[in-house]
Amino acid sequence: MQKVIQILPNLDTPPPPPASASTRRERASTPATPRRTRARRRGMRARTAGAVAASGASVRRVGKGFATHPRIRARAVDAVGFGATRAGRARGGRRAARTPRAVSVGRGARAFEDGDAGVDAPRGDGGRRDDGRRAGGERERRRRSREIQESIGACEQAFEVLKIVGESADGFNAVNSVTAMYKISRLLTSRAGRLRRSEAKQVCADARFAELLEMVEGGVQQLDKVGLEHRRWAYQKLALPSEYRMKAALSIRLLDRAKDLQGDLMDASDVEVILTTVEEQEEVFNKVNASTALHRVARLATQRVPGQTKPSLDRAALLGDERFQTLMNMVDRMAGEMSMQGVSNVLWALARLEYPVQETLLDALSARAATQASSAEPKNLSTTLWALAALGHKPRSKLLKAIADQALIVVDDFRAPDVVNMLWAYARWSRYLPPSDRPMPVVQAMLDQAVHTMQSYTPYQLANLCWSLAMLDCPPSPRVLEYILQTVALEPGKLDGTALTHVLWAYGVMGTPFNGASSDFAKLLREAGRRAGAGQVGRTGAAGVLWACGRLGVEPDAKDTARLVDRIYSKLGAKTVDPQALVHSVWGVSTFENYSFDDKMKKEVLRNVHELSSTGAIGSVHANALRDSAEDSGIPLSSLDKVLS
């Protein structure tokens, strides 16, 4: 009996870029459900849902050879949705009820709620999703801020304001702080507009006033022009040291100039214009200008002119430009002050430019994102994770938790690009994250949202969604898989080579022989063979297609098989084939009845095995798998043992 080794696609292929983080998210034409109502509905669904056991990876045996392969969980078919589990139907009842019966894709199942793969997730008060609790905490902070604001407004003496500062300083936000400072200055001003100096001297000498001044200065970046005007007026009236008064006045002047500058940056249609602006007005740039400038540079530098296959701007020249380095220095300096949108803009730009980012900058941006995630929109959440994954950065638990918590609250607002980019990032990290950081609850929430809105997905988005779910061992219901396969096969020309091979590989992981025997799978398989002959798919991707065919019991046309094999082994001057791709291509061919390696391909396979073995790249697992599959693929076992020794 043969065994199967699961192949992982080449993670070095360019990821699908998300939509621009600078444009505002389009709202649906129907009114959005209030956040409080959404949180209450999710709480009701979570209470209704029963315990769902989540399976981990298990060993599957199919013919000769061996390997681990994620267990494909069985799903019950729902009469309304496409195979939603009982727990998923209980949770999704409200939304499924408002989905017309004519819609071809209903609610998806959430196999995980709390806990990790392979662990039963007991429901109840301890295991209930705490979306409502987090939303309630945010409402409590806003309520407390309003109460502080009202209390400050009701004060009739300056020392009453200081009393509030002393008692409630931990609840102050930037607006509360500047309001308190402004209120004190007004209360210390006579009807004639004169400062009562003796009383003002006592107030300014109070330790609570020093604490208030520190809070005002710490929240300057969060103030609008009105807040900055109040700060300047209060500092002038209280005759604070000149350094404070000068900073307050300068902030207003710079804000006016920065607003004009922001418009110029948004309207710029040339990288040179932006870099010249950086050179001439560096002192004016604030955190918003810096993130916008970098985002615009990345967009303009990487966009393709119609008729050209590559961007016209030289990336190396751009990254080496002193003005660009000045911009990067500003971003580095202001990273700790940016909003979530600013952070996502910067990270998106760095990923698009493939900029060699220092880990210190990525750590600073990640830390800032963790503190700002609680109020972020879906696009900013997904773009942040996508960019960090594309840059090869492994995020800390704090950031993952903050983004996952907010994503669960606003999951109903996620659009197709947001879901795809979010899951793509998690899939990239799936092999590196410790069990405590595995994002299964949010992955299941994204799958649930994807199934509900699947008719808005493009074939390219569906292909990437399918790959991510396979990598995360989170298969949707069989009927959802059938819908994805049908939709993608309608327009295979809209998939690039990576997406095409990824979707075929994903069906090898999550699909069934029924999917493999379908005309839609055959259509995609023929397209993969055609593109392999034209060199339009990767070597690892071609090996993944052969593995998927063996896994599903499908044999491609002999010509298509030859093209896929040639793509893997006949590229002159290419580096050695990846060990996993080598093993799985041999295993895939060993399952075919009408094809085996010819003499030329045998030599290439053995040459690759020899080179990999001599460098220690082939371990005992791969070696044994090759031995089990060699003879059925046409490779003499004696020849294989010779190059392995």
C-alpha cells in the first residue's frame, strides 16, 4: 500500500496584493447593523452552538509511500446552506434566515470556536466567545470619557478640575486632558480678560497640574485643530514656560501646512514629485503625511503601464535615493504615533516595494498596531497582517490577539479582499505559530463570512481562499468546495500560474475523488498542463498538481503529464528541485497507469536526488518515500539506492 506525502506550495511566490489601504472602504447599500446588535447576535449564536471537536493532522495511506495529510472532516449537508454543521446552523440561523433560497451558497460551518486543532471545545460561560465583553469594555471607556468631560464642564473652580485629574487621571483621553487645561485657564481668567496671577501660581505649582500638563503633551498627536487651539490659548493665558508656548503655536502652524501638504501628496502622479516634496518640506511632515507619501510612492512605483509587463521605475534606484531614505527615517521616527490606517499604509508600501526592512521598524509598527487594533476597520486589520506575512515577519502574540479580537467583533464588515488577505497571512504563518497563537476562532469566523458573501468573490480570490484553508487545515463543507471549483473553472484565464496550481493542490488536500472526477477539475488540469508547457507555472506548483492527481485518483492526459514533468526537471541551468517537490512528483507519477518516466527524466530525477543527498537535504523520510514510489514511476530501485548512499 502506498503512502502520501503532503506537499506545501512554494511560499516564495509573490502574494496577492490587497487593495490600496489609502482608499476608504466601500459601504454596502443597506444600512449597517449596529455593533451592539451584532455583538448580541454573535453571543446568542455562541450560546446555542454545541461542542464541536476539531481534528488535527493524521496519517493517511494511499498506495505506496507515506506522508502526513490533514484529515478531511466530514460535514453534514444543510438544507438551506451548503453543508453547515449543526453548530454552524445554530450560530448562523439569523443570517441564514435572511439569505434568499435562490442564493447558491449559504452559511458555512465553523468547526472551531475555542481551543486548538484536535481539542474538543466545550461550550458554556467559560468557552463562550467574548465579543460582547470586548465591545462592552470599549463602550465603558467611551462612557467614562463622556462623564469626565461633563464633570470638567460643570466645574466652577480651577481646583475642582485638579481634583478630577487626581481622582480620574487613568480614565483621561487626549480630549479630556486638553479640555481640563482649557477649563482651568478660563476659570483663572477674570471678566476683564486678566489672569488672576496669585491663584494661577498656586494652581500651576500643584503636582496634579504637572500631571495634567504631561497628559496634554502626550496626547498632542490625537488632537484636531480645535484641541490644538485650546492648548495654545491655555498655555499663553497661564504664561507657561516659553518652550511650551512655542510648541503649542508651532503645532497649529504646522497642522495648517500639513493639511495642504496632504492634498498635494494625494494628487501627486509621479514619484519624483513626492520625493522632491520630501526634500523641500521635511520639517512640515507629520505622521499622516509620512505614511501617505510612502504609500503613494509604493503605488506609483509598482503600478504597471498598459502594455508593459514590469513597472517602469527602477526599484534599486528608488531605494538608493537619499530623499527616499529621508522619508524612511521620518517613518521610523513617527511609527509610534501613527494610527492603524497609517501603520497599514506603511506596511503595505514596504511589502509592495520589497523593502529590506529592519526588524526594529517592524517591531515598532507591530507594537503600534497592537495598541490601535481595537478601533480598526477590517481593511486595516487584514492589510497589516498581509504585509507582515509578505515581509516574512513573525508577529508577537500581543498583536495577533489584538487583531483577532477586533476581527471577531467586526467580522460582518469584512469584504472579499479583507478575508482573503487575512487568511493568506495566517496560512503563511501556519507552520511557525505555537499552539497558543493558532488563530482558529478567527479563521472559522472568516470562513463563515466568506461562505455568506461568496458570490462576490472573483475566481482569483476563491483560488487563494482555497489554498489558505488547505494550509490551515480548515476545509469548508463539500458543497462549498463544489461551488468554488465550478466558479474557478468558469474563468481559468483569470488565474495566474501560482493561483492555478494552488487551487489544484488545495483540492488534493481538502477534496474528494468526486471533485477529482468532475469536468471542472479536468478543465483546470488541462489548463495547468498547457501553462506548464509554456513555462507559466512554477516547478513546485507543477509537482503539487501531480501530487493532487495521485491523491484524488486522477490521471491527467499523457501530454499534460509530460508537460508538468518537463516543467519540473527540464529547466536548463535551474537549481536543484526542492526535496518535497521531488518526492511528490515521483509519488504522483507512480500512481499513473499510462505514464512513467522516460530515460531522460529518470536521469534528471536521479541527478537531483544525488545532489540533494550529497548536501544532506534528503532525510530518511523522503528517502523511504522515494524507495516506495520508485519502481512504479519507472525508476530502478537499485539506481535510486546508489545515488542515495
